[in-house]
Amino acid sequence: MTATAQLSRTVIDLDAGATVLDAARRIDDADASADIVLVVPAGAPLVRNPVFFEVLRRRAGRRRLMVVSSDARARSLAASVHIPAFAGLAALERRELDPTERLTEARRVALATIASEGPRPRVSLRRTFAVASSLFAAGAILLAVVAPYATVVVAPATSPLGPVEFDLRAGPGGDIAAQTLTAPINGRISGPATGSRTEESKAVGLERFTNLTTSEIRIPKGTVIRTSDNIFFQTTEEKMLARSILQPFFISQVQVAIEAIDPGPRGNVGPDRITSGSSSQYSVTNPAATAGGDTKKIPVVTQSDYDATVARSEAADRRGR
């Protein structure tokens, strides 16, 4: 009977998507006094590079690290960095039996019997060579028929590693699981407007027409009147000026809306300034001042202003990240 010593170890069962970061985190969480067994599925991202196994071996520290995987490539990569690798947990158990068995009475008798046997008869060298050649030929034929492929495990020469640098790809299906998140970013950037446009308005008012005849006079829209310094206005409506009567004496008057012909503040004139009409049949004057004539310069955003503001907003966004 062979007594098997109970070994203290932690079995870490990794999933098919496990990366080197997942395995390192599991090793850190394991018992610091127990050996570590990594069960690695075939095709896991962990088995892509022997550097990953070297990183895990160093991460384990003084603890013994072993790898169990059905993937021959994974076992080969682990063995290349001096990590014991096994095809299954059963194989691991067979290799991990305690070699210090107690010598029972039955085992002592068996060892004594083996030691008491004399030297075996000498076998002919020619016969041994013939048998070995036959077995080798039969094995070659069997290998060609049954197993037309072979797995070659190449252990590289030992060389110091480190510092180790490697690239990890984040994203779906990458070494690091990542998800792209989108979020709206609101901001306000102010800037001066370098363009401008001019907006002008015309002065408006009322003009009083006085009939100097005994006939009706039609005052059409657009009748031109002016000041003594040639500031021109025109009527904006049409009206009839009734006739004046001598007996009894009655002078007919009518007020007509007017506006300056040219826009701007020059059309803002005081009362009784617009006194020159276009006909001698009537006299004109403005009983009140005209108003509303103005010239305004309004800022306008140009394309260059917009481009400069966009550039400043992008720079502020980069500084805020």
C-alpha cells in the first residue's frame, strides 16, 4: 500500500475567454501558502504568447505554479518557461504522489527477492538488433497508418526575461473586455464677431398742405417736398386737398404722411423746416419734427469667426479630458 501525502494547492478553473489579467487577478486572490494549479481551456487568449505564462509564474512568487490544459500548444508554451504542464487533473495527480513511501514488510521482501536474483543470461547482440529493427519498422508502419501527424514540443534555450513589455488589445474579443460608451458633451464658447452690416432707416413725419386756390388739388403719393438745404421728402399716401373759399373766407388744409427719400439721421429735421413744395398751388410746412432716421452697424458672424470658435472649443475639450 502506498500512502499519498495530501498536497496543499489551489485549483483555479479559468473560462474560455480568460486573459492574462484574469489569471493574474485569480492568482493574487489565491492562498499565499498553497501551490496553484491553472486549468486553462483550449483556445483561451492566455495561451497566445509564452510571455503571458512567464508573467503568471513571476506573479505566483514563491508558490509553485502548474498548468493543466488539453491544448498541446498551451502545455508547450508553459513548459517553455519552466512551468509544469499536464493534460488533465488525473495526470497531475499521478505526478504529484509523494515519493517517500513507507517500506512495509511486503515491500522489503520484494526488494530482497530482486536483489537475490543473479545476473540474467546474456542476450545475443545480433538478435537484439534484429528484434529492435523489427519493432522499429512495425512502429513506423503503425504510426504512418494510425497517427499521420505528430506534436512537436520545442523548448527554447534558457535566457533571462524582463523587463517585459507587451501590447494588450481592448474591445470585444480582445485581451481586455471593454465597451465603448457615448455621452453628449455640452459647452459654451464665446468669441467676437468680426463682420458687420449697416442697417439704415428713413425719417418719417407729417406735412401740412395749404390750398392757395379755389380748386380741389389732388396730392398723389410720391409728391416730393424739401427743406431749404435740400433734404428731400416724399408723401407716402394720396390725399385730396379741398378748395379754399373767399366768401366766407376759408383756407383748406390737409396733413399727409411723409418720409425722407434718403435713409439716415440727416432726415431728422425740426418743425417748419420742410417748406418747399413742387407746385405753386399750395404751400407746405411740417408742424412737428421728423424722426426715425438712423444708421446702425450690426455685428455679423463670419465663417472665419465660426472656425476660430470651433478650434477653441476642441482645444478646451482636449484639456478637460
